[in-house]
Amino acid sequence: MSKTNFLVKHLKNINNFINNLLEKNLNKLNFKNLSFLLKNNKIILTFVALFVIFISYLLIPTFYNQNDVSKELKNELLRKFDLNFNFSKNIKYNFFPKPHFIITDSKILDNEKEISKISKLKIFISFDDLFSLKNIGVKDLILENANFHLNTKNYNFFIKLLDENFKNGNLIIKNSNVFFRNSADEVLFITNIFKMKYYFDSKELKNIFYSENEIFNIPFSVMSFFSKNNRKNLSTINLNLMKLNIENELIFENDKKVGKSKFNFNKTKRFVDYKIHKNSFDFQIFDKIDQTDVTYKGKFNFKPFYANLEGSLDQLNMNYLFGNNAIVAQLLKTEIFNNKNIDFKLKINAENVYDNFNFKNIKINSKIQEGLIDTDKTKFEWRNIADFELSESLIFVRNGELVLDGKLKINIKDYNELYKFLLTPKNYRNKIDQIDLNFTYNFDQKIAALNDIKVDNNINQNINKILSNIIIKKDDLQNKIYFKNLLNEAIRSYAG
């Protein structure tokens, strides 16, 4: 056995002896035996000597040359985690609570390109051999206040880390941000990392990645790991705010990546099949796992960036799109889609609206271009009585609330049926063919402001005054009574 290993073993024995000595005697300590200890100088001197030796051993790394420390730590981090670090000259050593180095303003490089800046880096080292710098082993790695810049070339940076060795140490990232950029190096969106951890599960014998994040002001957590043969990645995403859980399975097949996801939203389940290509992401969404007809299909192209989503369904639940906690509404409120580099088209056809079968043949047509979000050419029918179509429309955020502004054209197909439904007195039943109006609808307050109302191309100021402010109530029956009374008042005013 070498002298170095012998001394390390001896110091460990001293450490254990001190711990045992303190454990046995501190609880028995009183004034009488304290006086005895003070009189017995040999015990005190021995204890002090052992303590000094132990602290001296822990302080050994402070005497190493900083350039040598930097070089060895870089090599060890590259070997252990496959991370290429660039350190500043400011390297400090601390042995409490465990021996570790603290480095400020460090960087991570990928193919000589900087992908991360780290305000504070803590590198915890093994206690085993502090005499030799070359034998110092890295245990845990903690990154604090870091900014990661990812794109289509390195988007899987965090997943690739699962391939590294975490049996003898963890990797932790705290209070950091991830910036996802397009090919023109412009930011598409930002994810905040509260705490991310890579660790080895000794029972399951696998690396596990767990992270608590926030995106578009929506908190979520992720857990991910690889199968035993490393050909399959399994992950779970929880968005508790929206009661959404996503179970994902990604299979690696040569250059292609094929995946399946299950979306659990309250009591609703959706299944997604997708493929990841070099520059695109294709997906199909099903209502049931054994259903052969596609409910939705879409594509995201990364270079250049554009996306489209087309779908058809029996019922359209507007709460999933524009409810208080709906994903779409929350994303729109972040104003991320106002980025001029986003090109997105959405087309959804539905036979009717959930919980309101008076509306049918809904055709939602939306696009995001040049930083503007419009719903032009969106159409729907009300019973067999009238057709509705939106034009010159924009969705935007005003004072933190989601607003739709535009023009609405209403073609009356059967005005007699309209009057029957409204129970309008016969002496007010004049023929109506078309109604045009401007409107603003606040999704949060559920208030519609109508103006410039034209009936068969004629403006009636009394109608505009009566219908200027419409409040949508929660109860469907209340709405029916409210609308009938309001519209009949407007009709009487129009009929004179």
C-alpha cells in the first residue's frame, strides 16, 4: 500500500474515532466530568491534534495551482458528463459542508460554440484522495443561474445527458432559463427551470431526469428515463394548473424518431402518433387508441419555421380553447405568437358545439403571420336560420385579458323561423336578409361590444344603442331568455 493511501485510510479512521468519541460522551457531559477533562491535558491535546490534522487534510486543495485545478476539473467533467466547460480564473475552494470548488461566470461549449452561461458553478469532489490533484474525482455538479441557448441542432441537449454516468454523483440545475432559437438565432420561446436533477436509481438501475419548469407562465414538471436497451425514451409531463398529464414514449430508429403520447385531460383522453425528422415534426391525434380515423393532423417545419394543424371532430368544446385555464388561451396571453417569424395555420371543422347544439357546421380558420393573429373566414351556422362569417379579425391581449376584434356578417336564411324562435309579435316581423356589424369580444369578462350595426345595409341608431353591450352569462337558460328579450327589443325598434 502506498504512503498516500495509508495516510488517507488513517485520516478516515481518525474521523470515525472523533465522531464515535463525541457521540458517546457529549450526552454524558456535565460539570464534574467537564472539570476532569480540563485537568487531563493529554485528552484535550490529542483531540485538538486530531482535529487540526483532519482540517489540514481538507484544506490541501487550497494549495493547488489554479491553472492545474482548472485543467483537471475540465477533463474530469468532460469524462464524467461529456460536458465541455470553459472556466473563468475565479476558482474558489470550500470544504463545508463537503469539499467543493466554486466557479463564477463559466460556460458550456458545444462544437466550440457557446450554448450556456453559468453565473455560479459548484463542483463537489470526492473525499478519498485530496493529496493528489490528478486523483480527485468529481461527485455532484450544481449549476445556478444559467442561461441555455438551444436550437434545432442541439434541442435534445437535456435528453442526451441521460446517457452519462450518474452512479457516483448527481447533476443539478437551479433557477435557470432555456432560450429556444430559430435558424436566424431569434428567440421563439423561453422555459424557466426552477430545479432540474439527473440521478441514478439504484433499485431500477437507470438514470432519471426530473425537472420543475415554467413556460408561458404555466408551471409543469417532467420525469424522463431510457429503457434498458437505450432505444426508447419514456417521459411524463404534468401540468397541474390545467389538470393535464402527458405520457410519452419515443423510439429511436436509425435516423428517425417515432413516438406515441397519451394526453389525460380531466376525464378526456387523446392519443398522438408522431415522427421527428431532421427538419420537421409530423403528428396525428386520435380520440381513441383503436380508432382508425385521424381526428387531427399537423406538421411543424423547423427550417424555415412554419406549422399547420388540421382537424375534424363531432363536437367543439370552446372551454378547451378559450376557458380560463385553457392551454390555447394561456399561450395567446403570453403574446409569444406576436413574433414576426412565426407562420402558423389552423383549420378545425366540427359538426356542432359542445353543450350548445344550436350552432353547427363550425369551420375555424386561423393563421398567425407577421406577428398578427386573425380568424378571417371562420364560419358557422345557427340552426337552419342563419350563417355567420368573420372578417378583418384580430386576437390580441389588452390589459392582460384576451380580446377578439373584427367584423361579423350574418346571412338570414329563414327570417320567419328566426321570429318564431324569438317569439316576436307578428306585427314586428319585417323581412331581414343580412346583418353586418363590428364587434369586440372579451374572453375573460365574457362581454361583447357591438357597433356599426347595419340591417340590410341600413344603420339604425336605436338598434346600436340597445345591442352595444352584451354580457354572456354562465347559465344557458339565462342566456336564452336574455338574448330573446334583447333581440326582440332591437327588432321592435327596427320595425318602428
